[in-house]
Amino acid sequence: MSKQPPADEPTAYRSPEETPTVAGGEAVPSRQFTPGQVLGGRYRIVSLIGRGGMGEVYRADDLKIGHSVALKFLSHREHVQRLYEEVRIGREVSHPNVCRLYDAAEVDGQIFITMEFIDGEDLASLLRRVGRLPPEKGLALSRDICAGVAAAHEKGVIHRDLKPANVMVDGRGRARVTDFGLAVAGEVSDRSGTPAYMAPEQLQGAASSVASDVYAVGLVLYEIFTGRRAFDARSLHDLLARQQASEFIRPSSLTRDVPPAVERVIVRCLDPDPTARPVSVKDILRELPGGDPLAAAIAAGETPTPAMVAAAARTGDLPALTAWVLLALALSGLLTSAWISRRTLLAQVSDLKAPDALSERAREILALAGVKERPADRGLIVQLEPFTGRLSAVYRQSTLPMRPRNANGTLRVFDPPLDRGMANVHLDADGRLSRFMIAPPVIDRAVDVGEVVWTPFLSAAGYDPRTLTATASEWAAAI
């Protein structure tokens, strides 16, 4: 929960059409919590942030944990069991687009639940303040709402009271579904809910279901993209008649900014026949432009279910024939590329000197460098140069056995890392020296190793020493 307009301002809870219809009962004595008041030695009241059909919601600081929370208090004692049920059901749903519920508590006869405090604004207030949202922002919030409701359905939870007042937009602009006070596990036949956001079958007394939540999603999306309600009715009888006749103005008639795909989804959601609506909220998410529940799950840090992966594989924006043609062209391109690469690689391999000859050439170069000790381990690595695309070879030897650290135990250019007693000699396909590295054994620093004669190494690299000019070093040797 989060910031709401002050209690003396009109809010979404005050409208008769938007107030949830729940059973009455003995009222709880009015609370007058003041900022700074501490409940149970743990929760310090900050402010009143809203009133709902079941009670009041306060912002508070949890002194034990050290962060802000929302406290939801009951308005009627008969709602105690419903409050506990809200916590039980709400804790079943863990998703970035759902407000988290923590626990239920009682202090001085006051029963309340603690939940995540969302520093933002409810969608109803946002729409009253700015009207319809820009298409891109509307799509982003719509996907968030669908992801949150879909997460609840995944746990078998029907929200039953989805409406803009029960959707928070946090400080990052992400939508969070809140208020599971009327949610149920499975289908239940009662008329609890907000009439203006109930499906026609609910108003007639049928069981709440996934299809009725889908209808509510359609109503919320209609308001997001048009800035007004789908049905403007003066009574429940009038509302039901308009719903059954699909008597609403198509979104595109109110604004040309509504994407056609969004309008199609909304119209399908508001079909009076539950069987004609999208089968699930995940289907809505897939049909929205840019909608991908698989990508959404991964982005939310969740592990996609097998059903989600299978559904993602079956769903696409391209017609089947076009998709198959593009797939055939892609496979053809891959095969052609592989054939060309194979021929190129074979041509290069045919130009590469024999491995034994390259190894012998590398040992000759090491002998010129004064490495005469017989190696305990050695190997030749043939590789493709990343920039030139040409083959080269790296000869490695060591005075001790080389133990690669990779999972396959394969000798690589720098696996194992170069250590004392090891040497790497890089040769091109013709056996010319490109570079070499020697890690000498530990020696006394006082020993004079003499001056290095570079002429043999320049010749091994394919250069004529007579054409080169000596240059003084500009870098100091590392100690």
C-alpha cells in the first residue's frame, strides 16, 4: 500500500459504485492514531493513507526491521476471518507486480495486517489526475497488471476485486496489484466485489472465476487507454443490461492513440460470454504489443514453468506460413555459411604445416633463446585468429606436468596459466614466429644473463635484420 489522498478528500473508496459489497457487522471503535504513536512497541504511526471497504490503512515505521510498512485495520469485527484469509492467500502470491503481505497482528484489541508500503499513487487517483495515459506507458502498466494477476491465478487465487483503486503505481512507474481482501482460492459463488468492476455473470450470482478476473482486466485496460469507464450506468440493473448488450464505445472512437491490438484485447475481455473471453490473463499478456510472459518471468527473476515455455513456443506475431518460410531461409543461410566456412577452414588447414613440423620449429626457437632443458610436458594448440580469421599454432612446454583447469581438461593457450618453467611459442600457418613467452625458473638476481641477441628471433619471424634499426627502450622493466 502507499500514499493516498487525505481522508477528507474524495477517493476511489468513497464512490458507491466502487465500494466493495461485503457483509456488515459490529463496527470496530473509531481509531484516532496520531503521527508518532507507537503500537505494540514496534510500529510507529506516520499517517493515514486510505480507507477501504474493510477498514483503514496507515503508513508506519517498523522499528524492529527498520523500514516502512502499511498497516490495514478492520472496520468490522465480522471481517476478522476475512483478514486472516487475506494474509493466508496473499502470502501465497510472490511476484514483483504484487504487493507483499507480511503478517497479521493484534495490539490492544486492534487487529491489523502488515504489508509492503509502496511509495507511489493508486491508478484510480493517477487517472483522475492525468486522464488517459500515453500508449507506451499504458502498455507498460497493462503488462505489469497482467503479470501480477497471472501470478495469482498461477497459485489458484481469484482476485475478485481488481480495479484501478487496487493497483498501485510505485516510484519507478511499475504497477503493483494490491488488496486481496476479497480474493479466494478457487471459484466461489457470492456477490462480494465492486459492482462497477464485476463481470455480468458475477452480478447475476455466478461463481467468481478466472474469466471474471479477465473481464475486470478488460475494464481496467479500458480506463488506462481512454481515461473513462467502459460502462456509465445509474443502477446495477442498468449496468447489467449494458454489459450483456456490450454497450460501450470502442476505445478507438474515443482516441486514435489506442493500438489496434490493445483494442482487440479489450473487446474480447468485455465479451458478455465468459467462454468467448481470453482463456487466461497470460493470453492477454501475449496478445498485448510486445507481450511475452516468458520474457516477463525471466525479467522478474522467476523460473518459467514448462507450460509457459510451451505456450511461448506456440505463440507468435507472424502468420504460420510466413514463419515457416523465414525459418527455411534462415536454415538455408546457416547451411550455406557452414559450407563456405568449412571449405575456407579446410583450405587453411591444407596450408598449415604438419603439427610435428611446427612443434620442431618451436623447439628450435626455444633453443635459440637458451631453453635447453628437456620438457616434462608439451602440446600444440591449433586456433583461429579472431581478427584475421587465419589459422595459427601455439606450442606449449613445461618442466612440470601441465594440468588445465577447465572442465574438459583440454590444454589451451593460457590454461594452465603461464608459470615458471613454462614457455609459449606462437607460430603462423607457415611456421613464422609471431611471439613467444618464457617463464624462467626462480634464479639469483645477481646472476648475469648476458645481452639478448635478437637476430635469430627476427629471422624466425620472417624479418631481415639488416632492414631494421635498433631503438632505445621507452619502458622500464617490471620488478
